[in-house]
Amino acid sequence: MNTTSQNLLDFTGRHVFVAGGSSGINLAIADAFAQRGARVSIASRSAERVAAAVEQLRRHGGQAEGHSADVRDYEAIEAALGAARERFGPIDVLVSGAAGNFVAPALGMSSKGFRTVIEIDLVGSFNVLRAGHAHLRRPGASVINISAPQADNPTPYQAHVCAAKAGVDMLTRVLAMEWGPDGVRVNSIVPGPIGDTEGIRRLAPTEEAVAQMAASIPLGRFGTTAEVADMALVLSSPLASFVTGAVIPVDGGSSLPGGRDLSAAVKAA
Ligand code: NAP
Ligand code: COA
């Protein structure tokens, strides 16, 4: 990237709020903004995890504050957003990334089990965006939902996540239309398999599963949390000022239908 585009990725003084920002991909996103001068607010359920993440963000040079809130609880997340705005001003970048997952066949999950993931991933994202809107810098704010490949790719043992994340991407598109006239852009980032994350530990719990998953990715490896964070930076910068309602994979090509299988077959022929 040349010097000009690096300046465009300077977030000094900007306020970034990351729901679910205490670990994994979301913490890497918060960290990337903190390292570029942003004032960062994070929120998740566990006060301890929030405190540890805030420590990390401050160590890396950012001003950071944490809030303990469950995205399923509208009043709690509304209060966290209000307190964050009070502390750091209008929100320039709002990231909704809180999620839950477990691997189970549809017949192996209770109605409550299914509803739990819908409520965290989908209703939670609605809550964060609905309550967050009042605090966004308008015009100019960038809103990012963290989706997943299951939104588009029917995946056995993932009925709850598939349904929830498909809803998240549709929320992205609808709100991009409703909030575009206010100068607010709304996009989804769709990470592919990302190494050293809780999501992957749940989906690929054995070395064999990890190797099989990596082999299905055209780039031949898992992504890193920093690579997802880079997309969040670009999407929130002037480099993406005309991008809204987009659902953007950061996945090494793993969402390309049959790409890997086809190239293996062609080589073998
Ligand atoms: P993670 O480390 O488990 O991150 C989940 C975060 O959400 C944690 O900070 C957690 O903190 C918070 N959270 C969970 N339930 C919450 C709730 N009800 N209210 C508020 N916060 C809540 O997982 P990750 O693997 O990095 O995944 C992060 C995001 O990337 C998710 O949206 C996931 O769907 C997406 N994604 C991940 C991958 C992957 O390869 N890992 C691939 C595609 C998409 P608390 O426990 O403190 O609440
Ligand atoms: N198989 C089937 N059902 C399961 C399950 C599994 N492996 N794990 C949880 N459930 C069900 C529970 O049995 C319960 O339903 P029931 O009361 O009818 O039995 C329901 O899901 C809710 O479980 P509970 O533990 O009370 O929910 P929670 O709100 O405390 O936690 C989870 C939510 C289950 C998603 C939990 O794993 C979590 O907090 N995850 C966050 C981290 C994460 O998943 N990271 C990866 C992100 S991609």
C-alpha cells in the first residue's frame, strides 16, 4: 500500500465500538483500529474477558473502554452504547460480531438450543445496530456485521448458525438501503476458516478435521484474525466510501463453489 492509502487507514480520534470484542476475530478487529489511533469500546458478557481485552488494547497504544453486556438484552446493549458515546463521542465504526456456536444435528438440538444461537447472532445483531444507530456519526459511519460462510452454504449440524447468519446478511442489505440516505454504510464481512479461534476449535476439533478443512481452501491455509481485521479497516476507510450492502468474503477462496475439487480433477486428467 502506498503512503496515501496508509494515511487513509489512519483512525486517530475515531470511535470504534465492537460488540463481542473480547476475543478472537472481533478482538483482532478492535486491536487493528486501536493500533491506528482509534478510541475503542468493546462489549461482551464476561467482565473478566472484557477487562483482559481492554488491557491488551491499551498496551497496543489505543484508548479503550469495556462494557459487560449480553447482546440478547436490548437494554443492556443500549446502555453500553450510550456510555461509550458519552466517553468517546459519536461512533464512527460499529462492528457487530458476537456469536455462539455448537455442532449438533437439528434433531440433536432443542428448540431452546436453536433459539439461543438465533438470539445471539441474529437478534443480537439487530439489537446492536438498532440501539447503535442513535449514536452513529451521520453522515460517515461504517457498520460491519461479522457473518459466516454458513449464511450461504448449507452446512450439516449447523442449522442454527446457517439460519442466523443468513438473516444477518439480509439485515446488512436491508439496513444499507434504509440508512444509506443518512450517509451510513452497512456491510458484512464473511471470514472463512480462521486459525487459532474458538469458532474453528468448535468446528474442527481434531488435527484430522483441521487438515481436511485447510485442504478445501484454494489458498491452502487458514486465514489469520489480522487478515479479517484488515478488511474491516479498509471497509471503514475512505477507500470504501461507495461500498454498502456488500457481503464480502475474506476466506482464501473457500466460498468458490467446487473450486478446489475442480482444480484437483483437472490436474489429474
Ligand atoms: P469467539 O472468540 O468465541 O468470539 C465471540 C465473542 O462474542 C466473544 O468475545 C464473546 O465474549 C462474545 N459473545 C458471545 N456471546 C455473546 C453475547 N450473548 N453477548 C455479547 N457478547 C457475546 O469466536 P471467533 O471464532 O473469533 O468468532 C468471532 C466472529 O467471527 C463470530 O461472529 C463468528 O460467527 C465469526 N466467524 C468466525 C470464523 C472462525 O473461523 N473463527 C469463521 C467465520 C465467521 P463473552 O463470552 O465474554 O460474551
Ligand atoms: N448440542 C446440543 N445442544 C446444545 C449444545 C450442544 N453441543 N450446547 C448447548 N446446547 C443447548 C443447551 O442444551 C441449551 O438448551 P436446553 O436448555 O434445551 O438443553 C441451549 O443450547 C442453551 O445453552 P446454554 O449453555 O444455556 O446457553 P448460553 O447462552 O449460556 O451459551 C452457547 C450459548 C451454547 C452458544 C455457548 O456455547 C456460548 O456462550 N458460546 C460463545 C462462544 C462461541 O460459541 N464461540 C464461537 C463463535 S463462532
